[in-house]
Amino acid sequence: MNRLEGKVFWGFGTGSGMGRATALLFAKEGTKVVVASNPGNGEKVAAEINAAGGEAIFVATDCFKEADINAAAQAAFGTYGKIDVMLYQPGIGHCGSVIEDDINEWKPVFELNTYGPARAVKAVGKHMKENGGGSIIITASISAIVPSTENACYAASKAAVNQFIRVAAMDLGPEVRINS
């Protein structure tokens, strides 16, 4: 316990599921946590961390909006002065056959799954690089590598994330480690 004391964790999609579990684990290890999530669940996670003796703030964040992502970064910097670890957990799927699918329905999937993490990395990457490093984690999917039928949109969005991560690692490294 407390292996990460003094660090700041900024987590998107940490209001429920795997993101929530990750935020609670980081708090247990001593990090200060910035819960960037939808109202309701995100507020509860921050309150849960604080009640357990950790330190957390909640920032309402719609990951479809670049302004919200930038505002969450500013809240983290304003409160804690730095971000050491960033997690981008949100994602949505869309299933449809390649032939019958409406390509317009792909837009929100790419907006959240691909553009969202790119915006978050942009908001924190320069800071981390200039301040000696950090770690960025973006949740991808096995579908990026091994697609199944009727999920071309989701698989393509996650494959794009994997390639983005490779490019970001070249841009930000060696100071910043980025993984999916």
C-alpha cells in the first residue's frame, strides 16, 4: 500500500465498472485522484475515496467534448499542480454488418473511442513530457486485433486507438510511457 504516494491519477470514465475499480485501487495506493466522469456516479466515486481516507476531486466530463477534457485537465493542474498517471477508459460499441451498416452511426463511436483519448493525451502529454515524465493508459480492445463479424465500427475505432498510441509513444517518449 501507498506505493504511489504523492502521485496524481487523472481517470476518465472512472464513475463505474473497470474505471471505478482502477480509481479506487490508485487511491488505495496513495495517489490523489481526479475523477473525470459523468455526474452522479463520478461524484459517488470521489466521495467514496475521500470517505476511505484518500483524496479525490470530481470533475464533470463529457468525453465527447474537447472543452470538457481541457477543463478537467485544468482542474487537475489547478488542484494538484501535476498529473502523473492518466487513464482513458470510456468506450462505446456499435454493431452492424459492413454491407448493411449506416456509416453515419460510426461517428459517435469514433468520437468517444478514438478522438476522446487523442484529446486527453493532447491535454496532458506536453505537461508530462516537460515535467519529467508520466504514464498514460488507454483502454483498447482485442477487437482491434481480432475482429469478429458485425463489429467493423468498434474494431476500426479501437485499431485506430492502437495506432495512435504507437505514434504518441514516439512523440512523448522516453519521458512519458503510453500503453493500451
